[in-house]
Amino acid sequence: MTGAEYDAILVLDFGGQYCHLIGRRIRENGVYSEIASHDIKPEEIKALSEKLNIKGVILSGGPASVFDENAPKPDIHIFDLDLPILGLCYGHQYIAKFFGGEVKQAKRREYGPAYVTIEKPVGVLEGLSKKEKVWMSHGDTVFYVPRELEVLAYTRNCPVAAFKHRTRPIYGLQWHPEVAHTVNGMQMIRNFIFKVCGCSAKWRMEDVVEKMVNEVKNEVGHGKAIIALSGGIDSSVATAVAAKALGDKLTAVFVDHGFMRDKEPEFVKSTFEKLGINLVVVNAQNRFFEKLKGVIDPEAKRKIIGEEFIRVFEEVAEKIGAEYLIQGTIYPDRIESGFKKFSDKIKTHHNVAGLPTRIRFKKIVEPLRDLYKDEVRKVAQILGLPKEIVFRQPFPGPGLAVRVIGEVTREKIEIVKRADRIVRDEIEKSGLKDRLWQYFAVLMDTKSTGVKGDARAYGYVVAIRAVESREAMTASFARIPFSILERIATKITNEIPQVVRVVYDVTHKPPATIEWE
Ligand code: XMP
């Protein structure tokens, strides 16, 4: 769906958790970005250039040290391609070392905000002030670069915090311009893509929507297609795109596993029926509760739910006789399940756990495969989806089952469902909703002593989680006023007899994740 009409930047992935953020920041500026494996060959870049107008390359950060024996390395011939190159963090260290600079392991890992002194505000650093607040996260440090490279900035701990090649458009930044904590990071990225690489901003969502609809039409032709609709933003948008292309040749299947939020199945049903989309709702609650009996391990729970989901879906697909499968896979899902070798797996995300295996589809069509989450939101708006879908908070595929710690039972799901309803209602009433990425309740697997109506009560503990985030890769716990937390706690303990205690989660991601399991 991309074509040479867009200028593009290639981001080589060295396993950094911020790699997608780099891609996102570029696209926010109207320039297409594609993530590629760190060891992509120059010939492959040339081949990609037939499809994409590649104007520059960014080497991302990553967890490795340039001294590790197995450290990921780029193909050094990419330096002969005559494309501008920007190295960030690990990429910065790699380029410095490649040109003969001195990189050493620092005594202490530097992690967090730092003030950098910019000596020469040129190229990537054009227009910036003498002192800039940036975000650092590194162990290795560049201490010296040869004459070929020129130092542009330094900090107390980093004598070479930024450099530029004297004659070629090659730059390195030790810090992360892509994260919001680097105050003028966006300007640094804009400098690279527009000033250094000379890109034009031509990546427009309206054109993208038209292309996606045409692509689905062409791929499916006169055949029948099916899609698993969860009511989340990705599958909802993929359904809307596919319905626009295929009309009643599309069937959307909503599998109710029993772990949905309060009134969710009804909401999805009425929304999509109103849009005139063929929808089959399957109540599969008994099957899921049965499969999860006695299962405690979070990864096992996720796996069982993912597999059972596929079984249910396959049964419906077989009945309908659809030859094509539409999926709401988005860009980060596709990349994560592709070439990632150097980053750790944190948890198995349900929607990318696997494809139906028993059914042979003629083809799997993934219209959103090149889009990031907020681009998907833009598409939703362009297609006129209701704002409850466009702006709904993300909800994990395994649903409330991963918000009940330990074994999932009907009673526990009922408790967490009621607590979640209260959290949502109170946050929404308070006007805090738009500031928050997610806000929800989690049911602990421990019990605690309390006192209800003058009597000892021994019951469940509910944790409230509310976070601010831009793309879920990092998140901060939200500083919700105590008065609102107090109201939530009072309501939960008053209205849900089994709960005696409510706690608030004050951990950022990292080190915690957003969901508890
Ligand atoms: P974590 O808990 O890893 O979550 O910080 C990051 C974001 O992903 C959501 N999440 C999921 N989304 N399928 C999904 O579609 C899943 O299995 C899943 N697990 C977590 C989570 O709610 C947060 O927004």
C-alpha cells in the first residue's frame, strides 16, 4: 500500500524498546517510515527503494553493548549507500566505533533526564539552545572520536553526546530524541528528516484509507470474507474498512469469552448492527471458563484463551464457508512477530498469538498492516466510527481474565467487572478520562481483613490502575486526586460485598507493565 509517491525513512532495529517510537515520530511529520532488521543488506535497501522513496536511515538504540561478542551489527556497506544516517544511543556508539572512535563501558549506567550542552547547533541540532533537556538510557559511552567526526554536544558523563561526520550527512546522538522526555526531540527528528534528508511531507491518512479499501476489494474480488471482531479499535477499523470494500460479502464474528467488560457484548452488537455490518455473536463463555479451571500462570492463561478463541472462530468460519480472512493486525504487531531477535518477549499478546490453523483460507488480508495505533484512530474518524470506539481505552484480548490474578472463576470475573464499571464511571464523571491512556480495576488473589457493619470481614483486595501513556511502551501512573480515589474505594467496598480493601498502583512502566499479568 506504500508507493514511491511517499518519502520514507528506514529505521534499523537493534532491539530497542523505543524503535517504534522513532517510526511513529517520523510518520507524525507526514513522512512514511519502515522498520527493518538491523542487518538488512544494501541490496535489500535498494530493492525496497523500488517501492519506497527512501531518503535516510536511522540506527536505533538497543539493549546490547558494542563489546558483546554477539552484538547486532549493521552491514557496513550501508555506509556506502550515500544515504544520510542517524545513529541513536546504541546506533550512535556503533557509528563512533566504526569510524575509529573510543567507546568504553561507563562506570554506571546512565538512565533518566540529563542536560546536554550543545556546542555546535548544526544539522540535526539546528535551532536548539545551548542547554537542552534530553533522555538518556545507556551503559556504553563514546569518549573520543577521530578528526573525521566532529563533536556537537556533551554532558558531564558523556564527552561525545552528539557528533557529525565532517563531510558526509552522518550523525550520532547518545540520547533518545524519540521519547517525550527529550523536550525538543521532535525538532531533532524534524531536522533530520527534512533538513538533512530533504524529505517532503506527503503521507496523508485520507489517501491511505482509499488505498486500503481498494486493496481489500482487489484481493477478495467476488469471494466471501470473515473477520474476528473484538470491539477494540484495530478489529473495529479493519471491519469497517472491509465492510466498505465488500458490503455483505463480509461476516464479522464476535466471540464472547465471558471476560468482556460490563455491557460490552451488547455495545459491540448494537454498534456494528447499526452500521449495517453482518455480525455473528457467539456465546462461548462455558467453554472458556472450563478450559481455565485451575490455571494460574499468566502466560498459560493467555495461551489457552488465544487457542480456544481460534477454535471457536474456526467453527464459525467453516459454517460460513468464507475463503478470505481479514485481520486487524497493525504495524507493531507485524514487526514484533517478524524479525525481532534482540529484544525480550514480555508477554504473549492474544491477537498475534496465532492464526486459525485448521482452516485453509485462500488468503489473509491485513489492511491495517502498515499503520500505527493513532493512525488507526485517524482512519476510524475518517470512516465515521462512533467516538466510543475511536477513543476507547485499549483492552487486552484475554480481557478481564488477565485482570483477575491467579485462577479465573465466574465469581471473580463478576467482582472485577463490577469494580471496573465503578472505576470507569467515576473517572469519566470526573473529566479525567481524556488525560488517561487506561484506567481499570484488578482483582488480587490474596484476601485481607476488614470490618464491615461492625463485623470482621475477610475478603478480596481490588487494585486500581490508571496510567498516562502515548503508545503503551512506557507509561506513568496517573496522579489522580485522592478525593476521586476515595470515592472509587468507597463505592467498591460498599457495593461489592466480597471486597474489603482497595489499593492504588503507583508504579510506572517500566519496571511494571500496564496490565498486571
Ligand atoms: P502491557 O501490560 O504489556 O500492555 O504494558 C501494553 C498494552 O497492551 C495491552 N495488552 C493487550 N492488548 N492483546 C491486546 O490486544 C493482549 O493480549 C494484550 N495484553 C496487554 C494493554 O492493555 C496495554 O494497553
